[in-house]
Amino acid sequence: MVDKKKVDKKGNAADAVMELIIDDITHNKIPGGILNASALSDKYNVGMSICREALHRLSARDIISFSPNKGYKVIENAYLL
């Protein structure tokens, strides 16, 4: 869950969610490596747009991939630092 007291802007919230997703990836807490913005929104108690932004940033860093009609998936052996 994101600490809303520390989050003052959408960008900061997306950064916080991005770090939570990275933590879940490194601890194998993403079943099948599939990421769903709606499920993440519920899990971290933030809006869908924040989750989509976090997923977009992770995709830009080549940690996850996006495929139309399939969604986001963790890239195996992705460099997470």
C-alpha cells in the first residue's frame, strides 16, 4: 500500500507504485509474471492512472514488456537496478 502522506503528486505516486512493483518482481510475488493495472490498483490502493503510469515507466526501463491485447509481462532476467 502506498503511504498517501508521502505522495503529493501523481508522479510521486507512480514512483512509489513502481518501486512496489519492482519489489514484488524481485520477490516473485507476481503470479505468472503478468501485471494487471486493475489488480495493482486494488492491491496498492491507488488509482488506475497511477498504476498505468508506473507500468509505462517500467516498460520504458525494459523491466516489463507491453503487448497489445495481452498487457504487461515481466521480462525474464530483467536488470532491476
